[in-house]
Amino acid sequence: VTVRLDRINLGEMHALAEPLEDPAGKGMNAAIALRQLKTPVVAWVFLGGERGKRWMRLAENKQVEIEPVWLNTETRQNIKVFEEGPARQTDFNFPGSPFEEQACQDFLARLEEKVREHDYVILAGSTLHLTVTATKPIQTAALKLAGVDRDVPLQVDAQKPRELTGTF
């Protein structure tokens, strides 16, 4: 959710215009940019609850194929406040979903099944740094995807990756 105002005055009330709601996140933002460049793209997203369903409806307008990985918990929501006067952005990020081993395993199995030679895989977002446990199966799958039988470049873009860095 994005809101715009001229300036935040702490301790005061602010009248806001209608907020902008977009399906976003590191991976989705990259997918939208690739789609705008006429590159075939599929966005794999971890979603849950009512916010996840709403995110899917919002994503329909972006003309990006979505492969959802459904979680048992609610999709996190972030609020961005743009101050036009000082031209700055303030982010309020709610906690993400806890790592779900089964969802991760389902994601990796589906990804391995669908990725083809010369595809490019970008793993992005908060899911990658939730726990060390989460990164081990992803790292194993990444090495497998980038293995000798397939030419699959893999880029990892996580906020704070613990074990994954760079390109495999």
C-alpha cells in the first residue's frame, strides 16, 4: 500500500488521498519490469490468507503469469509513505510469514519440474532470509537447477541472505 502526502508532521493528523495498492515485492517488481521489456516471465510468489487472494486479484492487471505457493499464514503487508516536499520515502514493513517447510518443498519440486534450459531464475524477497533452515533446501535446489544437465542461471536477491550470495 502506498500513500502520498506533502510532508509528515509528527504528532499531527494527515488527510490522505486514496492509497495505491499494487502487487509488489522484489520478485514481482522484477517480473513486471521484464514483462514491460516483452520478456516471457513467470512470477512464483508465496501467498496466504485474504491478503494473498487480494494480491492475486491485483496481479491480474499486471499481465504477468503467476505461480502461487500458498501458505497457511497471512501474506504480509507493507506500507510506503512518499513525502513529496522533502522527496523521501518511509517504509512500514509488517513481519513476514514464518518459514513453512512443506510450502518450500512444494515450491522447489514445482520449480524443478517447470524450469527449462536457458531459463533465468531470480529468487528474491524476505522468504530467503527467514531462517537458516529455509536457505538449505533452496541452496540445494539452486545448485541442482544450475547443474550440468541444464543451463539455468540463478540470481539471489534477498534482504539479508545468510548462506546464499551472488549467482550460481
